[in-house]
Amino acid sequence: MPSGKLSAISGGMGRALSFGLPLAVMAVASCAGGAPTPEEAHQRLVQAVSTRDGARLFDALDLATRWSWMSIQRAQRETYDIILSNFPEGPERERLLKRCQTGALSESARALFARQLEPSAWDELAAELPAAGAPQVVSADLAELKAGGHTLGYRRAGRRGWGFAGLAARAEDLKRRSLADLELVRASAADYERAATRRLP
């Protein structure tokens, strides 16, 4: 799938998983339940696209892609909280908050993913789905379905099962950008704190 496939998913990301929860608990909450076979993973994708159900599509994704969305969510929520707590009032603060508030106010990574999908994204996914056929296993953890000039990829994460991997590159790109934004906000917050300390009598 082209890197710009889900350009509609580039808005703010972030909130429903509390940082107080252990990472393992979050993994179980959002990353369990992969399909037992590539064929079933493909059927989950078909059902999600045919109903345009964003939550179903999230559940049809491979584990690595869902993990990326969890990382996006956590990074965006922390970014939002740091801005609220450390940045002075003003246009820059409001601009930065607006950039990540959608994610910060989403109740889960699944809900965040679903909220970012626009009709054009669904249309493009639907156009790539063949009328018939099943994925062919390429290796122990990779299967592909080729039809109409498109290749749909499916990945397995051990016992967690198979999922659609066609949105993995986009999710990874968004994760890198969200983490980079978080680091910049952390650095700016530290600068504001040092400046405030110097102003103290």
C-alpha cells in the first residue's frame, strides 16, 4: 500500500490508555485476538472494509501495526499533558494542544484509529480487495494475496496470530513523528522550567 494511503490518519493521536497501567496490561487490551490463519485474517479485513467499521479494521491489523498505534497514543497523550502543565498561555501553546488533542481525548488506540479514517481511505482499501482468492503463505510469518496489480500482505506474530500488514508502514511513520514531537516538547518544557527557575528571587 502506498505510503500516503491513509493521509487522513495524520491528525492528533493519543489518550485512552492510562500511563498508570502496566504495559503488559495495555498489550492484552489492544493486541490480543489475531486470526488463526491468513485466510481468516483476510476475511476479517473484507468484513471491516465492507461495513466501513474502523474498530473492526483495527482488530484486523497485524500485531506490529496495532502496537504502533498504541505507541502513537501514549506519545500523544504525554505530549498533551506536558504542554498543559508546562507551556505558558499563548498562541503557540494552543497550536500545539490542537495538534494532539484528538489523540489525547480518544478513549483507546482502537477508537483513535477509527476516528482518523475518512471515506477516501475506505475507497482505496476497497479498490485493493479482490473479488475472490485467499492469501498464500510465503514464509512462516508472512502471507500474500496478489490480484489486480495489488499485493495484500499478512503477518503472523507467533501465537497471537495473523493480521493485515498493509497499513504497517504508515503506522510506523506516524509513530516516529509522534515520538519525535514528544521529545521536542519535553526539551521545550525543560527550557521553560529552567527559565522560570532563573526568574525566582
